[in-house]
Amino acid sequence: MSAPVQTRLAWLDALRGVTIVLMVAGHVARGLWAAGRIDSPEYLLWDMALYAFHGPMLFVLGGFTFAYSTTTSPYLANWRARLRRLIHPYVVWTVIAAGLTLAMARVVNQPLGTSQFLRTVLGMVIWPYSIFWFLYVFAMCQIAAALLRERIGLGSGQLLAASVLGLGIGYVLRARFGPIEAFQVSMFLLYFFYFCWGNWLSTRTHGLTLPVLGITAIVSLLCWYAIIGHGWSIDTPFGAIAGLSMTTMFLAIFRMGESRAPRILMAPAVYIGLISLEVYVMHHMAAGITRIALDRMGLETLWVYGVVGLIAGVLGPVVMLLIFRRLGLAGVLGLAKSPSRPRPPSSAPSVALR
């Protein structure tokens, strides 16, 4: 099997950017649901579909990035620096988010008391707080893939097979004991499968063609028919297959559509994809503070909450990142210190959400 070509792929960055925006939309909507502002039963179907897509998609893209970034420089050869890229923002922003939640306990949906704040900070090694489980599990996926590939010598196909076995074990454990939250065992066994799928696809992007798009669209529809028709949750094998099909379908759409996409849409999507980690760690606070501000203003229109919250959740982190860079604080906060260089349309996948 040939090694991944070391050229950037702008369509991967754009897809990551679009996925991050959808993730922000999902978190904004869940915040409104928790606050009692959304009461439509149909929302739950939309929420289920969105979460079956954006989480798996980010890990699939992470598998792509891992494959490209370790072609010439094995992960374990520089594992401390690579791990620090995720652990640094994980620790810093866990403390910041928990601290803000403690300080704003009277107005947030899920307040923290002083003792809960201390448990959150001291227990982050075992129990990630809030949305930061993603960075925790992402780091676990990188370490596991590196050990299996670079120490044991598994190829991408064998690595994918191992992840399928882990996925099955995860479903058995969940059925027997429920979700295992300590060390995010259940989440790791699920999302490592998507990570390995992306790693496997990284050398097979030529196969993301129109027939694949059609097949994955049909499989996705069949899975959703089964899930909705039987009242199942996405935490079932059908949910995993739906996630696999939807992510592959969007990979095919973006790969085939890159040359046709208007630059006015492609450029911002690529930019958000390049700073996806920064948007991820800050969006929750930006959108949450915006919702609280709108509450204080007495606004009642749901769409205003949704639209303004989405804009704040995406652009807020962009503005804050620029400010932190200007103040020289980006590195201290675990964020990228300088803007990414402009790149031609067919560039190398970014190591955003490294």
C-alpha cells in the first residue's frame, strides 16, 4: 500500500469547518432545549441526526489528519509534543469553563458549586468535563493508533478491523453495565472506530465517487428508517452504521464538489477548519453567554436565539483568538500562536483538531 501523499487537501479542511459549524448549531440548540425554549418533539429527531453525524465526522477527519501527519514523522517519535497539543488546551479550557460556570451559577443551565468545581478540576484526568471529553478521547485515539501501528505493526486495514472488534466490545459492555464514563471507555471504543475509518480512507480518496455517494445515501436512509421506525437510539449498531454512511457520503460530496464550490463559501469554511480546535474549546462559552444576555434582554423569539447563538458560537472564538494572539496569550491558553499560511486549493490536510 502506498504512503499518503503529502499534499494539503482543502476540501478536508472545508468539511472540517462545516462540521464544526454544525456542531456549534447542535450545542446551541441543546442549550435552548435545556433552558426550556425548545419544546417540539421533532427537535429530538433533528438532534439525533446531527449528533450521529458531527461527532463521527470529526473523528473520521482526525483519522485522515493522523495518517498524513505521521507519514514522515511517526507519532511516537515525538509523542510528548503531539500529546501536549491536545492536553494543554484540555486542561486550560476545562478550568476556564468550570470556573465561569461556578461564577455564573445562578444563570447557567447546569451550575457548579465550589465542591463540584474542585471535583471537576481534580478529576479531569479520569472524568472529562462538559464538551472537553472530545479532546480527551481524541488524544486516546491518537495514542492507541500509534501504539497499534508503530509498535505492533498493524496496517490501516488491520487497525480498522481491531477498531470494529473494539466497537463490538463497547456495545456488549454498554448493554451489560451502561455507559462507562471513567476514562471515557465507552466513548473511546465508539469513536476509535471512526478514527480508524478515516485513517483507512486516507489512502483511498480516489474511491469517493458518485456510486459511493449513492450507496452511502441509501444505507443512511435505511438505517434512519430502522432507528426511527423502531424507536431506537443512535447508541446502537444501526447508529454506528448510519454515522459511517453519512460521514462517507459527505466525504464524497466535498471531494467531488471542491472544484465547483464558490470561493466565497470555500474560503471561510477552510479557515474555520484550520482553527477548528480553537473554535471548539471556546464556542460553548461564547454561545452560552450570548444566550444569557438575550435572556436578560427579555427576547422571546426562538429563531433569534438560534441564529445569534450560532453566529456568536462561530465568530466569537474567531474574534477571541485574534485578541489572544495580539496580546501574546494564545500559546499560554493552548491555542495556535499564529495564523495558518494561505494555501492553494489543493493543499495538505490541516492538523487543526490535531
